[in-house]
Amino acid sequence: MANDQTSEFWREKLITLRQELLELEKDAREHRGTVELDQQKVGRLSRMDAMQARAMEDAISARRKQALLRISGAFERLDENEFGYCLKCGEDIAVKRLEFDPTSLYCIGCSSN
């Protein structure tokens, strides 16, 4: 990135994003447990509903973990002064794209190829 002030802006943005994801994951872990059945409903469908809800929670958790890995990569790129540059062509990644997703690795041109 262009200067230390800009790098600090992105670092703060990434820290905030990481904290939000960690808080969501912590809350999810606290509420997750063994699959509990609604005692008012009995039968195979209620078990399937509970199992499906658990599978969805697991998938969301996996996506959060992937996002945390992308954030770690963005921190590394900041430390190496490579943040904001496309990994394919080396050009700047548009600020609007980084504002939407500060973990972006590619410019819009390379991303669409």
C-alpha cells in the first residue's frame, strides 16, 4: 500500500473483521452441543430437522474459519507491503473492492478470468 497511514487503516479494518468473526464463532460454539430433539415433536422428521440444523451450523463455522485464514493472509501481505496488489498481475486492487472485501487477492480483471 502507498503509506503507513493507509496500511494502518486496513490493519484496523482487518482487526475489526477478525474480532467480529471470532465473536460469532464463540457464540455459535456456546450454543452448539449435542443434537437435541424437540420433545413436542416425535419421529424421524424432528431428528432430521435437528441434524440438518447442526449440519448448517457446521458449514457456517467452516466458512468463518476460511474467512479467518484469509484475514491472516491479508495481515501477512500488509507486513510484507504487498497488501492491495493483485497476486496475478501485480496491479493495484481497486479500493472499492478492498472496502467490500479487504482479503481480496486479485484485481477485478484477474478475478473474472
